[in-house]
Amino acid sequence: MADSSNQPASVLDPARVLIVIPSRFGSSRFPGKALADLAGRPLIVRVVENTRRITGAATIVVATDDERIARAVTDAGGLAEMTGDHTTGTDRIGEVARRHDAELIVNLQGDEPLLEPADVDGLIAAMGARPDIDIGTCGHRFAGAANWLDPNAVKVVCDRSGRALYFSRAPIPGTFPGSAASGHEVALRHVGIYAFRRAALLKFLTWDRTPLEKAEGLEQLRALENGLHIHVQQIERSPVGVDTPADLDEVRRLWADRS
């Protein structure tokens, strides 16, 4: 009998991995940002182009309810699918996932053209090596306490294997009075990349919103409250996203520097 300790970790077949990028035209802070120009092409097209550098997935779909976004993607040679009107991006992803025979569904943001593809490949590899993981996501160390105190920076604390214990907008973990311990050195800043096993995603979408999810405004707490295993893959930094016109100016500068 072969020694199982010498066997390679299981690898997910890229043909069974689907990347879905939800994208909508409306945005409270930046309407139409998906079609904003980035170096001569719409932002959503640049996101798709960058996503093609991910080696662990064979299919990339932009999920949208806007024909202008779908047309921009298909005109550039990408794949777009129209969806219904959904409350959350996860619901939109679920609609697309049901049309594909994928084992793993990866949710990427449609406003992060500078995402590091290797970070996503690392997450896909972790899911392949750990069949006990229901959902995978990412996080990185805080550079200091200031961002850790910001409620817009979502914190996650994990066990020693990388399993998420809790996500919060509050500065977790708390520190014992008089202790020199610093919470920002223990928590990770959550990065909104998700990889769902098919069964986990479909179950997730059948559940009602949970008390902790409502209190924190964080969907991933619904998964924890229902007993799913969320693995947090540690990466170096957050990708730069586009939430406002000022963010787009910064991304344009970084894009030009990268080129």
C-alpha cells in the first residue's frame, strides 16, 4: 500500500471551476463605473482580461442585469450572462452557477482590475487540497491599528488551521485590560474573494438571513451560523478597487505604472 503522506494534494480540474463576476450599472457612489474607461477599454473588460491570467479556472462569466455591460464584455470576446434583478451579488452568482456543471464557483468583484491572479490560484489550490472546506476566502495582515479600528475594514479571526471563527466590523479580538496584546496583530483584514463548493453555495442561498448577519451586515456570517467551514487564505494585500471616481483615477495611475 502506498504511503498516503507522499501523495500529492488533490487538484481541482480547471474545467470544473467557474469564475463569476457580478456587475451592475447602478452604484450609489459611482453610477456606470463598470463601463468607465481604463486605458481605452471599459473597466469590466479590464477585469475580465486580468481574470484570464488565473490558471485554475477554465470558464469566466460576467453576470449582469444590464445589456450595455453584457454587450461590452461580449464585444471584447468575453462571456456574459443576463440575470434577474437580485438583492445581492451572491444571489446573482447562484443564478449563473445553476446553469453550469461546476464543482467550484469563484466570486470575484467587477471593480478590481488589479487583483493578483496568483492569489485566486492559491485559494483554488487550497480548496483542492482541503475537501473539508465549504467556502474559501482571503485575508491579510493589518499594517497598523488605525485601519483595524475602521468599521469599513472587515476583520476576521481564525483558528490555527486558517478556519474562520468570526467576522466583524468591530476591532476584534478585544484585548484584556492592562494587557500589551494588540488585536490588529492577531486579526486579518478580510478580502471579498469567495470560492464556494457547489453544494455549499446552493444551500447558502436557501437560508434566511441570520441574526449575526443582520447585526454586522456581513453575508458570510450566515454561513458560519449554519455550521459551514470557511477557510481564510492569507495573502499579502488587498486589491485596489473602484468605488468612486477618485478610486478610478488611482487605478488608472497604477495601471499605467504596471504597464
